[in-house]
Amino acid sequence: MHIEKNICDNIMGTIMNAKGKTKDTIKTQLDLQEMNIRPELHPTKNGEKNEVPTACYTLSPQEKHNICLFLKNLKVPDGFLSNISQCVNLKEHKIFGLKSHNCHVLLQHLLPLALRGMLSKAVCEPLIELSLFFNVLGAKVLRIDDLDQIEAQIPITLCKLAKVFPPSFFDVMVHLPTHLTNEAKLAGPVQYRWMYPIERWLYFLKSLIGNRACPEGSIVEGYLANECMTLCSRYLHRIDIKFNWPERNSDGGLRNSDGGLSLFCKFGKTLGAPKQLDLEADELEQAYIYILKNCDEVLPFLEEFAQIHVDSTQHLSDTEWNKQFIEWLHNCIKKMIVGSGGSPCTFMWSYPICITL
């Protein structure tokens, strides 16, 4: 996990040209000039100052803004990532304060999406290969064939990076991935070895320290108090405690049908102002077909229709069969509700977002 963080910091600091974090400094370029390699990165004298050329891996101000905007407006599933938008400064085009898990998700999932179309193929290709390497290495199930493949590919990927990035980019952490596949073969999936659970537990223990002069005693007393409160709260009924709180995005689960269709027994939480939309004929037909194929209450009608039209529907296409069944079922339902004077609705309420289980 710390290897991912250090590599991610190296990449983001260099391509964003972040002050104090980039590996492409004036000292690096002077070293390249002294070694007489990478002439396109050599600084030029302009009076008493050195003019630094723009490297192929450095993003322009507009591209930096696009990446920052991408991370600022990013929406991910609950629990997948912390609020990374708090680590983005749009005005100064800076990304700061990334934790280890933020770098883990950024390197494995977000970086290939954020960089596409911005940098040249020579720069993007090894970065995407590095992202795929950690993605395969961090899988829940490891296969020896996959590990052998990425083990053979990672030296090639590092060589591609060496053709693009300066030598100062390659510290110890960048070279360590060549040994991670052997470690995975010996020790198994990384989920049982990395430090995320331990760091969360240490964070909890540190929160118990009230007296910094005696941290051990504070942790012991706080831990005992927490265990006592947990035991007592198990015997409290009809009181909201952390063990019976609903989940953060819970929508209430299922509800009773009350005579309605089982298809509509799910609770949902809508967001935003609703708008009434009139359904077109084809949209109404698609809604009919979806309900008919997913509703248990319609199964007896399907069997009855198949028995009545056993000969005439054998050579029909799915579209024609659906159309005939909808018309037949519509007539049946019409006869059933003719006494009540009701009819199906042809309008709907539309919400910007609807959260369901």
C-alpha cells in the first residue's frame, strides 16, 4: 500500500509539475546536461537565468484544470473512496493531502481515465500498464498465470518509463514492483497482508488518548469503557444505538404489496424535484413488456394465452408475440375493471436520481 502511495505521488507530482513534489527539477535537468543524455530536457541560458523546457509528460494548465475538475466532480459508490474532492484545489490546479487508500484507488482505477487523450502514447502506455499491474496484483483471487504474465511485463514497463521520465523519477519505490509478484506467490492475496485494517485500528486507539502524559493508561481505560458500553447496549430495546442504526444509504427495504404488484414493492429514495412526463406509445409498450416479463402475477395470464393460441403463435417473432399478448391482456384487464370505470395511467413522475437496493 505504501509502495502504491509513493509511486502515485511520484507520478502525480511530476505530471502536474507540483512544486516540491515533481521529480523534474532544474537540478535534474542540469544533471542530464552533464551526462549528455535527453537533449530535449536540457535547460538553456537566458542571461543569468536558466530556461526550463516543457517535457512531454508535463500537463498544460488547461489539462491540469481538466484533471482537477474530473476528480472534483467524481461520483463513486458508497465506501469505494473517501471524499477526494476535498483534496483538489481548482484555482491553483493542485492535488494535495492524498491518503494511502486514495492513492490506491487513483493509481488502479482513476489515473487511466483521467489521462486519456491528454498525453502522448509513449507516456500514457507505460502508466496504464503500471496501473493494470497493480490492479492484477491487488485482485481478490490470484492466478499463477496472471502473476507470471505481469512479472514478465513489469521490467518492460519500467524500461518504457525510463525512456520518458528523468532518472530522478526512479527511486527505490519505483523499482520495488519487480519483486511484488514473487511476494504474492509466496504469501497470497494482498488483502490479508496490507496495513489498512491495522491503521484504522490504531486510529481508534489513538482517539482514546485523553491524557498525553499517560497514553497507555488512557488507551486501557478507554478500551474498557467502550467494551462496557457495548455490552450494556446489547440489552437496550427500542433505543437507537450504533448496532441497530440503518445503513447510511438505506432505502427502507421491502414493503408489503397491499394488493399491488410485487414488482413495485421496493422502497426507493428520490432526489431532486420531480417532473411529469407523458409516455409515448413505444415507451408505454416497453414498460408493458418489462412488467410482463418480471412480474409473478402475470404468469397465469401467460399460461392462459399460450394455451389459447398454441397453434397461431408458434411461428411469430418475439416482437409480434409481445404485441399480440399485450393486446390480449389489455382486453382481459379492461373487462376486469370495466365495472370500476378505471383505466391505466399513461404518465409518469421523473426524478433526477432514484436510489434503490
